Amino acid sequence: NEGNEYFREKEYLKAVIAYTEGLKKKCEEPEMNAVLHTNRGAAQFYLGNYRSALNDAIQATKLKPTHLKAIIRGALCHMELKNFSEAIAWCEKGLQIDSTEKKLLEVRAKADKLKMCRGRSWRGTIWRSELVSPLQGRAVMGIDLLCERNIKLALEPSNEEEEISDGLAEISLDGFHSDNATGAKVHLDANGNLNWPVLFLYPEHKQTDFTVAFHENSRFIDHLMVMFAELPPWDVERKYLPSNLELYFEDEEREEMYELNPEHTLLQVLQHERYFVRAGTPTVLVFVKGSPYSNKYFSGKKVHRL
């Protein structure tokens, strides 16, 4: 009930925490747990954490395979992650339960169309979205947004001038598309703030997390609190507690590592003099403080610590 109240007030982060607390009670009613997962997934969705939202949808459908709300949420998550084939599969699963469900019919039609567009639009390493505007001046608008924030880009070398130009032109409307499969992109919200896709790497376990919309004024610790509200299954030693983690970024040019302050916002990190955004996706490495793996990883490396 507390989670629902926060959700109605659009306090989605607090809603996620409340639903998580509900799940920790380990209720023996599968339907209640399915509802909690579905609701938490909805809150994660509105925070832009589409992969976490998808995980909740998957858990909800395991508990209650006919839960249409969870199936719709799963389809929507796959759409945001540009997994159009998977979105279609989720729609088909839901339509077997209710063949007249309007939202599933809409999502399936859109996924079919975008899947066809993707097949026609892929060239080399740049995804040329059907939404890209041909208007002149887009590149200037996008670069100005970054210049006024003192954010630096590391553009990948290319032999094709046209290809670089296309990548720059997308930032004002679609953003720089990352090389990962999600196709997520930086975008400007209604309040004039940038929201970035951010990749979290866990070298010790060869795992990753992907936050699709990290608000530039959000702190890293706030995201860690949500991401590790429940410890991931690969953390068998239960070490990945938010207070027990250290964050770093790598200066690839100098082959040096920089520790981040979890209390800092994404914008503060991106403004660091040695931070360069690659492929439109800020990347952060996560380690457990003082762990044997961490000590070995940093051995021989030049590390700038807090």
C-alpha cells in the first residue's frame, strides 16, 4: 500500500524501495508476490531502469503466467531496449490470453514496423534511426548542450566523414547511440536536463548493469541503493552492498584509473577533466572495497583515489 501511494505521487524511487521491502517479507501467496514484482517493475520503468523492470516482469510471469499487466510491462521494456523480436514474442504470449488486449496489439504492430526498419537501416557501426531529422544545424545544437556543461566526447576514428557527421547530428534528437545491443541514447527531458544511458561493469564477476535513463543531477549512491536493494544472484558471498562498493572510471589514453565519489552526481563525474564519454554511454567500474580481486586488479596500475 505504501508503494502504491508513492507510485500515485510519482515518487518512483520510494515506490521501488517500498515494493522491495514487501518482497523481503517472503509472502507465501504467489499472486501477491507477482503483484509486488509487477508494481516494482512499473516504478523501475518510469525511472528509466528498463532492464530491472524487465527482470521484475519475468519474475512476475514465473509466479503467475497469465498476469497480463506483467506481460505488457515486459513487452514495453523490450521495446525500450530495442529488442523488437522479444517484444513481439511477449505480445504473442499475452494475446494468447486475451486476443483483444489493445495495448499488446499496438505494441506488436509497432515492434513489427521497427524491426523492419532496423533491418534496412543498419550500416557499419552506426545505427541510423528512422527518427533522425534531416534538418541542418542539429549537430551544433547537440554539441552546444555538451559544451555548456563541459562534457567531453571521445569520438571513435572513422575513415568516412559522412559517418561521423551522422553520429554528431543525432545527439540533439536521438543522442549518440551506444555500441551495446540496447540502442539506448542520451536525451533531453522537458526540463532541459540530460538523461544518459550508463553502463556499470563488475570485472570480478564479468557482469554488467545498464541504466537507460540516468538523470545528470542524480547521485551514484541513489542508483546503487536501488540496484542493490536485492543482492544479485551472482553475488554468492553477499559483498555487493552499496556502502561496501568503490566506483572508478578509466582514462584509456593515459591508462590510469580514477576513483569516483558515490555522493557525486553523474554531471559532476562527466565534468571531470579526464572523463571522456565514449559511444554515447558513460561507463563505471564497480569493485568491493579492499577485496583480494580489487587489490590484484589495481596492482601495477596508476590509480587516483579520493
